[in-house]
Amino acid sequence: MASASVSAHESNAVFVGSLDGRGDHFLFYASPPVFYSNAHLLYLSGDILMARPFDPGKLEFTGEAVKLVDGVLRDPYFGGAAFSVSETGILVYQQGKPFEGYGIRVFDRSGKQIAGTVEPGLYFNVRFSPDGAQIAYHSPVLQAGTMSVFVWDIKSGNHTRVSFNSHYNRSRLVAGW
């Protein structure tokens, strides 16, 4: 009945519709997931789990949202959250801070760090160039909802995006030389 896109944008649009052919219409903005149970829609607002009364017959809200739980674990990169609710209203959730990613670090043979990324993020399939001067990796581009290959020049610190328009399926995109 309710759905949201899978990107991690905080402005995801939630639409509601009916299987009887009535058209879908915009309901509100929320990051996924959004669940319906016991005449309520449950969703996150930041890391706060909210419940708002909802009439599935009229496909509209019947009251204001109320806060259920603070600090629900969420994934800021791919838009998931660690909560679920049964049809009978039993709620399960996990509290925690959102994952902020990792950095890439480069070490010499003695174990001394010689370079590293400034920003934590998601870096997949990290590969050195044959001369060891650059590193290729793929990472999400959240604003575009895509995964792209980047090349990091270790000496200058510059990161250059070299691919575009690949979806989040990490298994199909490999950074390499």
C-alpha cells in the first residue's frame, strides 16, 4: 500500500494507492522503509520512529504523527532502517548510531600510514594502479542514486569520477585497471 524509493535522500516521496485501480497519490516525505499496521503508518524522521494514524479505505491520514522511539538504527547510504512491525502491531527495532562508512588508508611496508581519505564513506573494490600512484574504487553518488567508479590520485589527493549512471548493484560494477 505505501512505498518509497530506495535512495537515501531524506526527501523520498511516499505514495499510496489501491489495487482497485484508483490512482496513486502523494502522501508525505520519508526515508524507507514505511510500514502499515493497526491503522498506522510507521516511518523514520531522522532516527526517530514515528506512527501516524491512517485510514486505508480513504487512503489518508486521520491524525497527527506521534513519536514512538528515539535513536533507531538507520542506513544513511541506502535508506534502510532497523525496524519492522507485524500486522498485529508488535514492533521490533534496533537502536544505534548510523553507519558513517570507512576511509581508505595507504600504508608503506613499515606500517606507517602515508595517505588516507579525509571523508568516511563507502568504498568498494579498491584497486591500486599498476604504478601504485592511484587507487580506483567505486562508491555511491547519493544525490544521483547511482554507483560510480572514482580514481584517487594519492599524491595530489584528488578524487575523479570516471563513470556515470550505474545503479547501486555493486556486483556489476568493478573498479580496475
